[in-house]
Amino acid sequence: MSARLIDGKKIAEEIENELKAKVSKMDTPPKLSVIQVGDDPASTSYIKAKSSAAKRVGIELTHHHLSTDTTESGLSSLIGRLNSSVDGIIVQLPLPKRLESALNEIEPENDVDGFHPANLGRLVQGKSGMKPCTPAGIVELLYRSGNDPKGKNVVIVGRSTIVGKPLSLILSQKGVDATVTLCHSRTSNLQSFCKEADVLIVAVGSPDTVTAAMVKPGAIVVDVGVNPTDSGLVGDVSSDVKEIAGQLTPVPGGVGPMTVAMLMSNTVDSASKN
């Protein structure tokens, strides 16, 4: 029997409708600035999705498209001006390595991506603050699909600072109360860890990282991967997993829309505080 698909697009639409209602009661619409350096096609596609979501919710989004020869001081100067005039700032990744330090110029309260060291530090301490959008979206997806992680054995495959590490912190916080195991590409006998998971979350950016033989029958599997192939986008989870898992997020249409929805949520929250 095939796994039931968890429709991230539908849940994201629910969140957007809730945000739209909040924005309609605000005196001025929230303001979000997106900075793009260069012409990476994937970045352009992601920004288009964010722009569409902002329009649906009622957020004013401004796209600052900079050339690849932009200097660190030029990028820092732009961020400095935006810090005092908007509610949220995101710098679309990937970014040339020489410019990465400029990310820290974003004020933590405007860091709606949730990547600033101060926001990650607050997450470690269990304090309130901007949470990274993909991890926050995954947790919201679990709750809204009837999969409360409390008391569950959750295994995360992938230890990036964008998904794996912050997600492990959110899920293990008091009030969420999952028991979390964080695995990665150098985990010995990865299959044995995955096989114990009530909830298995895969975020490594490589197709077929997890196969059916690695999944506990009836487990909830969240596929975070987005990998372009000749036959279209695929996740990190093999297609045969759907025959073993109880529930599964599709790619596309699973975690991706949730990430964008949480970016909108962070922006609205920031505007409410400002």
C-alpha cells in the first residue's frame, strides 16, 4: 500500500490565508527586501516564488538585483540602508564567498531567513527569535498534518546550519519534545539509525540517499531534497520508499512551499513588532 502524501502546498495556502487576514488589519503592509547577486537561474526561480507569495499575502516585496562585481562594502551599504526602512531582508543564496560576511550586517530582527548568528544563538538557548524557514516549515508541516512529534523518535539525515542542525534544536525543545538523532554522510551504518525512526527527515541534497530498505514500515518520511535531473526535480528519498512509508512529502510540493510560507510568516511577525 502506497504512503499517503502530505500536501505541503495545501498547508502553505492555509498559512498564507491566515497571514493575509493579519496583514489586512495592519496600518501599513509589511515590507520585505530580497537581494540577489548575479543571475543564478535557481535563485531567480526561488525569488519569483517568494514574490508571488508576498503578493498573495499582502507584503510589499522589493527585489534588489546586483551584478556579480558588487563589492562587500557596496552590499553592506545597501543592507545598512534597508535595516532602517523595511521589516525583513533576505540575501538570496548562493552568494560569492567574498561577500558572505555581509550577511551579518542584517539586523537580527530583520533577518527573516533566520540565519544570523544571534538568531541561531537564541535558538540554541531555547529563546524566542527568528527561526530558519525550512526547519520551521517542517515542524509546522508535521503539526498541521496530524503528526505531533512529541515522544516520537525523529532521525534527521543532514547536518547543515540551514536545515539539519536548527531542525534538531527546534524538535528537541521543551514543548515539542521529540527525541532527535542527527545523522550525516559519515554516520556509520546509517541504515540502522533510519530504520528506528518514527519520523525520518532527509536533507542532504543527493538523490536516493534513503531507500525503502532503510525505512521503518509506516514511518513518516519528510524529503527536503530538491535535485534537478534529466527527468525533472527529485528529492533525496528513493521512489520505492512510498511502498514502505506511512506518510511521505512529495518533491516538488512538500517542504518547498512551507519554506516560502514561513518566510512570509517571519516577515509579518517582524512587521507586527516594528
